[in-house]
Amino acid sequence: MNSSSSIKWILAGVGGFLVLMLALSIWWSQEPDALDVRAITQEEAEQLGQKPMVGSTTTATLIRVVGALQDKPGGYLSNDIMPPGLVMDNMPNWEHGVLLQVRDMTRAMRDNISRSQSQSQEDADLAKAESLFNIEHTSWMMPDAQNEYSDGAEHLRSYLQRLQDDDQQNAQFYARADNLRYWLTLVEVKLGSLSQRLSASVGQKRLNTDLAGDDAAVQSTQSDSEIVAKTPWLEIDDVFYEARGSTWALAQLLKAVEIDFADVLRKKNAQVSVAQIIRELEATQQTLYSPMVLNGSGFGLFANHSLVMASYISRANAAIIDLRSLLENG
């Protein structure tokens, strides 16, 4: 075989490898569908040979949201060290967004929802699950993030099993208005941050409002009265897909909360508020027909997908703030 033929075979091999990597990248970029939280709750209960209780839907949904990180095409990609996962960034950022909501819900369940009061003992399984979910999402060895998250889901399942066991009283889920408010406060912070980062895709000069509303407030170091907020161009799609993952997970969890906290929401006449929040979040999951996240100016010729996403998130966040106030004051 002469050198010319060898080069052709090498080029053909490289070309075939690149095509394969591209095809895998497209396939692995598929996002999971919405979850049927009622069916999931029933499936988990049947597998454990039990019947659903208050809190079963939220816990079962949280388990499946964690499972979605590994069950989707390509599995968990954030800690991949081989192509094509190594060079993909959209799906790893989606995974990070999901993980942030998993961490907040697990924290709320550990700190408040599973405890009757602040002095009561925390649930051991929830404590272990929260610790495991807070492993760095890009860690691939000692510890391996995806294995740690799987172990965390098993601790959630152990909590669920005890929760649904009539013979045990050491696992509880207190569906109270104050517990729901606590979780919504965590959600509000995450959505507010995402909205700001998405809106900064076009660059804005913002007045510094860090100390607004309190004439006695102070801060550690002096800051400028005007702040230039702009998300770097190379990070725009990262923030977009993180927001997309976070809102997907939040929509599933809210559907579960809508069931477990039904009596609380009904008493406050707040069911429609939750339904509207879910609708806004589901709108963020519409198909993106552009091959890339565009960053046109606000009223320019080209679309700005980040601003569209920020609009939906801002409306959802405003509704969450109203819901939290309603639960507090009613």
C-alpha cells in the first residue's frame, strides 16, 4: 500500500470518527420528557409493596428527577473524560441546572419538611442524601459524581419506604404552609439569579441596589453606584441550558408539591397560582429550532433566546413571590 492510499484511509477513518461523534452528540443532547408524577408515585409504592402517603409524590418525583440525570441518552455527561461527552457543554449545563433544584428540595426536606420543629432530630437518610447530592458535579474519580447521586437516590428511596410504612413513625413529611414557604424561598433565589444572568446577555448598566430599603445597612467593601452586568459571549448558551434544566426539574417538583400540599393550597385558594407557575415553567421547555442559542439585541434583527427564557423565568418567579406571600398572610 503506497503512502497516498494510507493517507486516504487515515482521512476516511478520521472523518468516520468525527461523523460518529457528531451523531452521538446530537443523540445525547435529547432532554427528558415531562414526568407523570401520579404514575411515578404509584409505581414506587407498588415496587415497595406499600400505599402512597402524604409526601410520597414529592419524594418519588425527586427520586425520578435524580434518575433522569443518568437514564437519558448518553447517561450522566458532566464528568465525562472521553469524547463526545468531554467536548459537549449544553447537556452538562442542563444537568447542573437539574442538580441545583435537587439540592434545594433535598435541603428543604432535611431541614424543615421532615421535622416537626427546629429542635427535632433530622432524618438520617435525608441527611446522607443531601450530602451526596452536594458532591461536585464534575467529579469523576474519588468520588464519582454519578455513583454518589445514585446512592443519594437510594437514601431517598429508603426514606420513602419508611414514610409509607404504617408500622414506623420515624419518617414524616409535614405538609405545612411554613415548610412550603421555606422551599419556595430557595426556589426564588435560584430563579432570580438565573433571570439576571440571562438578561445580562445583551449587557446592561444597572444601579447598585444592594443596600436599598434599609438606611442602616452596611457592606464589607465599597462598590460602584453603577454596575455593568454582561454575561460573557462564550457563556451565554451555558446559562441558557442551565436555566432550561433547572426549570424542567422545578416544573416536575411543583407538580408533586401541588398534590402533597393540596390541602394547604386549597385552604389558601392558591391552586391556580401553582398551576400558573407550572405553565410558565413548561413554556421554557419549548423546542429550540435554532442550531445555536442566538444573542441578538433586545429589539434587533435576530432573536435573543436568553431574553425569552428570562421573561418566562421572571414571570414564574414573580408568581412564586406572590404565592409565598399568600401562604404567609392568606
